[in-house]
Amino acid sequence: MRSNREELVSTLAELESALRRELETDELLDLEEDFYSKIRKLLTDIHQIRNKPLEIIPILEERVCKTVEKLFLIRLKKELEHLLRYGEIPKKSIPKEEHQILINIMKIISTITQFAIEEAKIVSENKICISKIDFIGKLSLVVFRKTYPKLLISDKGVLGPFSPGDIAIVPEAVANELKKLQVLDVIAEFEA
């Protein structure tokens, strides 16, 4: 039976190994379905370390959080590239949290596509010439770094409010403007 410390060291090594492997290839690699559950347990275990200086706990927490954030964003970029190229979730072993995000993104893309198709039908039926709608063209998948109240997309409504860590699909021009303000990071860009 392994001790908590051995398990902690093993999980930390597994996390860093996963990041290293993802950085070494352009392909999405398999990752256990319960991977992020292990990381949550690792963070809990860090607090339970005995006979260690208290200063080490925040250092370990930050190391784990930064590593898992980098790993997550790298994997999400690869997963999105696959999803946008092939129209399906990668047939790899992926953590359940990543799988759920991809399902939600597919729903959003489907909604945007349906909206664009319906809008095109209305225009065609009424023989009205209108300029391209905001959601047709280049879109960006973004992750918010800061709280942002709301985005008003002309004639399409309001998106938001957003909190740090929220993921959204917005028109490329909006994403670029907010990126300059360091409100968000662009994960991927695609045509609607």
C-alpha cells in the first residue's frame, strides 16, 4: 500500500509527464477519463502534508494549477482542431471534463449554424438583401482571463456576463479587441 506522499509524488509526476508528452507532438494523446479527478485529489492531498514547511504548500498548489492549465489548453486546442476538421469528438481516451466541454462546443456550433441557415432562408424567402450577419465569417473560441460584463453583438443580442475561465465563441473582431485589453485568450479560430 502506497503512502499519501508516494501517491502525491506519483500523481504530480504523471501530470508533468502528460504535459511534456502533449508538448512533444501535434497529435492529441490518450488521457485517463478520471485524470482531472486525480488532480483535484492531489490538491487536497497537498493540504494534508505533514512535517513540511507551510511555505511549500502554496508553491506546490501553484505548480499544479499552472501545469494543469497549460495541459488543458494545449489539449483543448488539439481537440478543437480535430472537432472543426472532422466534425466529431476525437476518438481518443479523454477526461470526462474535456469530453463535456467538447459536447457543449458542438451544441454551440450547431446552434450558430442553424441560426445562420434560418437567417439565410428568411432573406431568400423575402428577397431582402442584407449584409453578412455577424456570426457568419470568422469566429474565435476564447477563454476569459478577467471578469467582463456583457458583449453586445450588433443585431444578434447580448453575450455574458463572463467570469475568469469562461469559454465562449465570439466574432473574431470582438475577440481581437478584447485580447488587446488582456481580457481573454484566443484558443482557436474558425469559419462559421
